[in-house]
Amino acid sequence: MPSEIRSRNWPWMAIVVSVAVALALAIVSPADTVQGELVRIMYVHVPAAWLAYLAFGVTLVGSVGYLVTRRLSWDRVAASSAEIGVYFTGLAIGLGMIWAKPTWGVWWTWDARLTLTAVMFFVYVGYLALRNTADESRVRAGRSAVLGILGAALIPLVHFSVVWWRTLHQPASLLRPDGPAIQDPLILWALLAGVVAFTVIYVALMAKRIELHRVADRIRDVERSANRPVAGASVTAPELGGGLGDG
């Protein structure tokens, strides 16, 4: 029993430890010379954006895996990751708007990075909606796998938009060919700790979502089964005799 408890609780223990470390570094890190205290929003905004890339990348892998193998386990991976990715993309957009208001003077502008991120968000919202258009597991998996592959083309577009087009959005701080642009080591470590913490959260959520999808698939299979018991094995059909005049 103790080993079962440890195996069941370790994801949450890992989340607590990683989030605590990230929070501590975010608190003790200095204010940025340009952004001031607003830099602390980046400790959540940047990891959320990273999680969006990671989650939709895993959706791509799961979609390709399903089309190649036709195993529903790959579809569960793709669907679970897309659900998490939509949440973290929405979080990144919301935090970016909070940062933009005092920095740019507006909540939203049709900047290339912002616009493409919003498009990516709605594409994967559509992916989740598409999954509800079919009850049969393999039909649903096949349709969503195609969109899961096509939608992944937005990931490099979003990331490199600040390089390919003139935008208000600042260039990438971590994923750069010439290395991170952050000079203060404490700010860099705080940002990396946030990325690690969010990645741990993603792994824990993925484990739970895949498990829930597996259970949901089993329930649907039972409901579609023609031989399923109607009211339990102890209930038998009534014996139909003659009319009221028998006897």
C-alpha cells in the first residue's frame, strides 16, 4: 500500500516542489532594468507559451501515431495534450494582455505574434469541438488527427513571427539560435524554473487526462454494445400468456 500511495501521489508532490522553487526565485529575482516589476508576469507568461508549443507538438505526434498505427492510445495522447494546450494558450494570451496595457498602452493590437497566437488558440478549440461531432471512436480519431497535423503548422509561424515580420512583440528570450538574451542570471534562473514547473504540471495533467479518456472510451463501448444488460442479470422478461378470458 505505501508504494501504491507514493506512485499515485508523486506527480502532485513534484508539482508542489517545482512550483515552490519557481515561486521563490520569482520573488527574490530583481526588477528588470527596462520592464521593472512587470518582468514578473514573464515568469508565468513565457512558461505558458512554452507549454502551448509543447502540448500542440505532442498533439501532432499523437495524431501521426494514430494515422500510422490506428491505435486509440495515440488518439488519447493527442486529445489530452490539445486540451491542456488550449488552456495554457489562453493563459498566455491573457497574461500577455495584462503586460501589454502598461507597456504598449493597449490591451490588444493586431501584431503578428498576437494574431497568430489567437488563430492557433481557435484552431485547437475547433479541434476539440470536432471531436464531439462523432460518437464512434475511430471516426472521431481519424477526423481530429488530420486537424491535429495541419494545426501544428502554426507552431513555427507563431514562434518565428517576431523574426519574419516587424512586430511590437519583443523577440524570443530563451529559444534563440545565439542563446538566451537575458543577462541577469537570477532572472534567467527564475524563468527557467517557471518553464520546468509548468512542464511538470503538464506531465501530471497528461497522465490524468489520458486515464480519463481511456475510461470514457470504455463507457462508450459498453453503451454501444448490442449485448449489454438492460436492467441487470437478475431481471427476466415477463411471460406473456393468453388474454383476460383465459382460465
